[in-house]
Amino acid sequence: EDKVVQSPLSLVVHEGDTVTLNCSYEVTNFRSLLWYKQEKKAPTFLFMLTSSGIEKKSGRLSSILDKKELFSILNITATQTGDSAIYLCAVITPDSNYQLIWGAGTKLIIKP
Amino acid sequence: NAGVTQTPKFRILKIGQSMTLQCAQDMNHNYMYWYRQDPGMGLKLIYYSVGAGITDKGEVPNGYNVSRSTTEDFPLRLELAAPSQTSVYFCASTFSRGQGFGGYTFGSGTRLTVV
């Protein structure tokens, strides 16, 4: 059975800290891995990673994929209270009609 | 552009009642999906559609039905609501013809409580 596992399930840090969120996957065939940020409502798209070893970066957020070890990490540097959210990881497989296999998410709380 | 519009935002149903969650997108996306998200869990796929007139079951279809008579609309029908259907429901769409996959566009969600 295809599955995506995220760790930790929850994390509390102080403003200014750097955090690393993990996502590992076991799927029959892999196409891409996606990271989403979910605040109070719908998930919003952060990154899509398809190739191993190529870092995607957006401001203080960055992510990288390791297709050999079947995992991805999401880094957030100089965290701010606005980074508090659930971070979701999902994997898409070929020929799946773009269905996503979702992890349970990491709940990140940034304390002032 | 409105993107993906879901209605209602909140609803309380009694056990055994029925309702339809509405989803509409104006991006000419051919793929549409219904997910449910329970507390502390990831999203589970209920049904999806690859185009008008074509629908298929996802991971958790029992107790739900869908239709896709137009490209824009993808309503989700709950028949005989049960407490286990208490959840947040998200509609999503993706992929216009001629473009590569760039992730989903989500609606704002419907929080449903069955009592």
C-alpha cells in the first residue's frame, strides 16, 4: 500500500529558530512530491519536487528531495509566528489521474 | 478569477438527513477531486473526475455520490448522514489541457457536523 509518513507530528519552537520537517514515502511508482501549508482553511501550495538533489527555495522556506532514500525535508529558517500552520506532504504517482497520497501533516507552532 | 468555490462553509446535519456540497471552478480544469480531512489526519480522497461525465471512486467513497455534468461543477451528495461523516470537506481541481501539473487549487472547505 502506498503511504506517506511525516515527522514529527507536532513541533513547538520559538520565533527565530530554524525547523526541519520530514516526509518519507513508500509508493509503487513515484512522480513528484508536494509540500503544502495549511492554516485555518484550505492547503496552499509551497513546492513541487520531482528531481533528486535540487533545492527549491522561496524566501525563508526551502525543500529538497532524496529519491534514493525516499524522503524530503522542508526547512524554515528565522521562523515567525505567521509560520504557525500544519505542513502537509503529498506524493503523486504516474497514471494516477493526479490523485495525491497525503501524509498526516506536521503541526508547527511558533511561540513569540 | 474566483478559482474553486465551495458552498456552504458550515453545516450541521441530523443523522439520516441528506445534503449536497457544491463545488465550482472557473479555470477550465478537467480534473476535480473531493477530499475529506479528519482532525489530525491527512486528506482522504472520496471521489474524483477527469472530465465532464466521468467520475470514479477514491479511497473512502461509501456514503457519498458525485456527478459531473459540466466541466465547472462537481457536487458531492451525502445520503443518510452518519456521525462518521463529520469532517472538513475540500474540493480541488487541477490541470488545464496543454499545461503541466502544478499542484491543486483548493476550495475553502466545508465544515460538516452530523449530530
